[in-house]
Amino acid sequence: AAVGATVRVGLDPAALQQGIVDHLRYSIGQLPALATPAHYYRALALAVRDRLQDRWIRTTETYFEQERKLACYLSAEFLLGPHLANNLLNLGLEEAARGALAALGQDLDTIIDCEPEPGLGNGGLGRLAACYLDSLATLAYPAVGYGIRYEFGIFAQQIRDGWQIERTDKWLHAGNPWEIAKPDICYEVNWGGHTETYADEAGLQRVRWVPFRVVKGLAYDTPIQGFGVDTCNTLRLWSAEAVESFDFQAFNTGDYFEAVEAKLRSETVTKVLYPNDEPAIGKRLRLAQQYFFVSCSLQDMLRILDLAGVPVERFAERYAVQLNDTHPSIGVAELMRLLIDERHLDWDQAWAITVAAFGYTNHTLLPEALETWSLPLFRECLPRHLEIIFEINRRFLDQVRARFPGDEARVARMSLIGEVGDKQVRMAHLASVGSHAINGVAALHTDLLENSVLADFHELWPERFSNKTNGVTPRRFLALANPGLRALLDRTLGTDWLVDLTALRRLEAHIEDPAFRSEWRAIKHANKRRLADYIATQTGVELDPNWLFDIQVKRIHEYKRQHLNLLHILTLYRRLKADPGLGIPPRAFIFGGKAAPGYFLAKRIIKLINAVAGTINADPEVNERLKVAFVPNFNVRNAELIYPAADLSEQISTAGKEASGTGNMKFMLNGALTIGTLDGANVEIREQVGDENFFLFGLTADEVARLQRQGYRSADWLDSHAELRAVLDMIGSGHFASGDSEVFRPLVENLTDSDPFLVLADYAAYVACQERVASAWSDPERWTRMAILNTARCGRFSSDRAIREYADEIWGLQPVAVSAHI
Ligand code: 26Q
């Protein structure tokens, strides 16, 4: 190949080095002598993107030529995490990059740490979308991710005086070497205004939407390279801009300032990710974000269909459109609008296409987390869509009445319009009616979905429902996160586990080999050392890697019960204070997670964790047996340090409340044992690993429901448990707050007065279960066997398995082999 080609595509260290030097000069304009690791990061990222480019173009071209079905994953969030190390892994370029940088006097790990992570999501749902993109590409499925290019992602969390402080996440401030702007791929999106009817040339009555405002959506594409294949799919994120023509009126009348203000208003649409993981009422901008990205994405699908010369009637043969929760569910009404108002299809034809194209994934059962929009707000913002939703509803309720004559209570329950209190549009109902497939994200969750929130829909259309238990990508969460374990697995099993996680079963043959177990322990120890060093630099708390590392990392939520974990810690603290000779194994309790900025109790839970940490870590009577640390700013990057260092994974949500959990799977993958309730995917984890290798405690979902029906009284549990009362009193007394008895009063009162998530009811069982954990830990050989079994039996929880199920059972999607020219 010519020299120029080598700079762009050569995979050997020398070519890569040349590529880096070239970008440093021609793309960045930096003198090598003055280049910092951040400059080298950008240069390497650009050199790696060059090496993706042929695969990327070839993939797009292959899909276009082969006229095959494409999966479109619509998600308001993609919590991608850093790209560089992942792309090096998937391209098989890790050693070449290390060598190329070494020749330039640079260290690859230092360079990798320079990447600001794209945190375009809140937690589980956004990270799931990112894992699914990885699996889609690795399995060679034709797919596109569609979402929002937030200028500011999830806030960076700092801890000041024990409290969470939010800092804006300026992930784009040094530019983003991974994305390519496609300014020619852009669409107009209407907002507000009113509708009119008119007669077309043929005299047919049609509807026209006269908007109050028009915003333009621009595409930014990011390559999603599969592991070990040439498939490189696209993540297309939309960024909002003002429509040029829109300023002119104000400009011409001399109000330049007004014109600029209108431009700014347009651009706020994609400014910032909402940092809540449940809906807040009446947030017009959130509705604007949802409609904006969904409209751009559907217009894009139609444009590509036109380009391919495929008639719009065949839309559903060419696209499977998956709704990641209800956030993109306005798509049901938008596709109807595009097909009827713009493409002039009749209602029945448009509806058949819509239902055949859409699938809906539900991620929550919590009633307060189900999305609704107030009818007046909805009408003001999306007047045409409301008309369409009324018509969908009219036809749908006719169907319900025909099937269940005289059952008006059922009709009211199922209506797309809720009439309890103020009228609302129920997005989960819109998504369910407009989709041929509806799924939950774990077996228990799907079961509860079918029998509670969507029971009426399940009765009407049982064939639409199925379960798709979540999964996580072993490339990022094992190979990248745990290089020590990766090397052991490669040496012991070969490398096929990376694309067939069930191959880890073969580890079971090595469990009785003491040398293997001791290697296993050495790897875990090194991972714990690495995390301890990180925690020491971030918080000043020093942890000993020989201790049991007991970890709970996830968003802070009452239903996830970080405070139950705290009650256990304080029980041990009190016992140790009373009896300093008590024989309990030393434990490090590690927490991490962000609270929604407006979530009062969640923020107090963070403050309490830090207050307890301050007291315990400084007390020589207990700090040789107990330590507590809160890792600030839990994100994808530090998650990759945390999961591999865990001995014990805390999955202690109130049964029936956690739809699935995916952190539970990331811990299991890395050989942590789980202490957990029968909730979400914990149920399936326990099934896989065996009852004897899982620390189970607590009420079941049925028992929780029954207790709450009967009228749960938390005070009953206080009367019968002196130790629990003492712990709560201690929190309330100000013991952890230099005598301030106010700060934690709301938390204590929440538990003693209402306890909505049954923390007190599960307390005794949890503490008893933790005693079983302690006794298992005291036998290291037994613990190691159980740890190995956890990794060996995690095969089901690969996102590859989950994606195959979606492809086969919902999307009707076949893999398409891509072969790059180079
Ligand atoms: C909705 C409207 C307005 C503003 C915000 C939102 C919003 C944003 C994010 C609502 C929900 C979310 C995120 C939910 C989420 O992460 N759910 C988790 O999804 C995981 C993947 O399926 C599951 O494993 C978890 O159990 C579930 O809690």
C-alpha cells in the first residue's frame, strides 16, 4: 500500500505510530515536544477512528446493498463510557497501540485515562442500550442506535462535607474525536401551534400542522465496532439547531437580539440530560427532547427507504423499531402522522405498519415511574399528535368494548387518556397499543408486568408479551475491566468465551485444583489493591485488600435500600463497641452512586453514608474490623475498577421493585458472590449459580404485596427488635453528625413512620444472612470455589444472549456478514 494508506489503516505498531504522529501534526497542530498525554489521546483516538473507517463505510454500504431488515434502537440514553480501550480491544489493536505509544515515550494506560467519558445516561437503562449496541455489532446484526447528543451528560458528582454536589459534565469541551458530524443529514421538527384541515388536489380532506416553532436536528455519527468482526454499526445522535429561515423575520424588523434568543431557545433542546431516573411532572423541555429525537429518527428511516427506492408501504419489512422504555413512545403517534399527513397513507394501512414495526421494552413497575403527560401541556406542544392519539384510543377502546362488553371500568383502566385527577396521556398504554411486542427485562419483572401494571393488556393480547432478561457485555465488563482474569481465562480456556460466555462453564473443571484457586485469589487480590489505591486517592480512606470487600454501587434510591446496608453496618458497629473482642471478619463497605439532584431522601442517604464512614474510619475501637468508603462520581470508568474488586455484591432492593438490575450481572461475571432478595434478575442469577452459592434473604414480591395490602406498620418491627431500635436511635441522636439531631431525622422518621420499602421488615433477615456471609468468608477455599462458580455460570447474562432473543423473537432480524476491503 502507498504510504498515505498506511498512515490511515495499517494495524502494525509502526503504522499506528505514524498515524499518531500524523494526527498530532495535521489534525491537532501540536509540536511533539510540547504534546501532553491529552494531545496523544486525541491523536491516537483519531488514528483508531481511521482504522474503523473502512469497516464503518463498508458496513453501511453492505446494509444498503443487501436490502435487509435493520433494527433501530430508540433510546433517550446511551451510557457508553470511554471508547478508546473498547475500540482497541474490538479491533485487536491493544498491543500495537501500546507499542506505538511506547516508541513515542508514552504509556497507553495514561493515555486511555485522558478520555472524558460520554455519560449520556442515568444508569441501568442507558448502560443497557450501550451493551446492546456492542452485542449487535459483535453478532453482525444490522442495527442503528438513535438518540440525543446531549451537550452536557450526567452531572459529575463531588462530595463536599459528606454532601453530593453536582458539577456540569463538559464532555465535549476538548472536542469529540469519535463522532463525525453529518450536517447534510438534518430534519425539521415542528413544535406547538395548531392544526388545520385542507383539501388536496384530488379534493381529499387532509390535516396540516401549523407549528409555533421549528427546530432543525443534525446527525452526529459514532462508530460502534463489533468485537472480532468487520461489522461497524452506527450510533446516530441528534443535535438541535435553529432553522436559519426562522431568524429572518425578527432580524428584518430590526430585533437582532430577539433573533439570537430564538436561536438559543432552539438549541436548548439537546443541551442537557435530565438527571432523574423517573419522570418529573410537567417538564415541557423533556417532552421536546423526546419528540425531537424520535421525529428526526423516523424521518431518517423514511429518507433511507426513499433512497433505496423501497415504497413506504414496506416500512415494517425493513425496520424493527425498539422503544427503550416509554421515552421514545411518542414515535407511535409520529410514525402515524408521517405516514398519513406526509405520505398520504390511509389510517388502517398506517396503523398496520406502525404496530408491525414497533416493539416496547418496559423497565419499571413503580407507579410513580410510569410516564404520563398532562393533556393541556401535550395539546399545546403536540396538537396533531393528540388528535392522532384520540383516534388511536377511539378505535382501541371500541376493540376493548367488543371483547369485554359492558366492562366500562376496564375501558377506563385501559384508555390512553387517564382521567384520575387531571387528564393525562399514558405513555405506557400508547407504547403497548402501538407495538406488536411488549417485554419485561427479567423473568420476575415480566411476570409482574403481566399480572399488575399491564394485566389488562396481557389479557387482551397475551401473544404480544414476552420476557427478555437483560444482559451485559463481557468485552467491557470482563476483558477490559479485569485484565488479570481475562489472561487466566484465555490461558485456561482459550478465547472463545469472549463471544460465547457459556464457555466459562468449563471453568468448573478447575475448581478442585488448589493451584488454580490460588491464582484466582491472587487476581482478586490485585484487583482489590488497584481499587484500594483509587479509593485512597479519591477519598483518603485506606482499605486493606485482605479484607472482605462488600460493595453496593448503583443509583441512590429508597427502593434499592442503601439504608438497609447502613443499618447492618451500624449493627456491627454497635456490637463491636459493646464487645471489642467480637470475632467478626474485617470488612470494607464500599458505596457509590448518584442521587437525582432533587431527591431529598437520596441525598440524605449519601450524607449518612459519609457521616458513618467518618465516624467508623476514625474510631480505633472498630477501624481494625470495619471501614466504610463512598466512591465519588460512580460512572462507567470507575465501575470498571469496582466490579472486579468485589467479594460481595449487594442486591438488596425490596422484592418486586427492581425490574432487573444489571450491576448484579457485572459483579457475578467478575466472581463476586451475591447477597440479595428475590428481585429482578437476582432470581435467575440464583437459579444459575445454585441456592448454596447465593446469599438469599428477605420477603418475596408476593409477601411484600400482601403486607402492603394488609396495611404494613413499620412500628411493629421496632417493638420486637431492640437492636434495630437502638441503631435508629443512634442515627437520630446526631451521633454521626457531631450531635446534630436534625440532619438525619427525615430519614429515621421515614423508616419509623411509613417505611415505604419495608426496610425494617427485612432488617433481621438481612443481618442474619450477613452472618452466613461472614462464616463463609472465614473459609477462603470454600469462598473461592463459590466465586469461581459465579463466573463459570454467568453465561446467560451476556448481552449477546439477550440480543439474539430480541433478534429472533421480536425483530425477525438476521445477521449480515460484512467484509471490509482491507
Ligand atoms: C423519564 C421521564 C422524565 C425524566 C426522566 C425519565 C427517566 C429517565 C431514566 C425514567 C427512567 C430512567 C431510567 C430507568 C432505569 O435505568 N431503569 C433500570 O433499567 C435497567 C435496565 O433494564 C434495569 O436493570 C433496572 O432494574 C431499572 O431500574
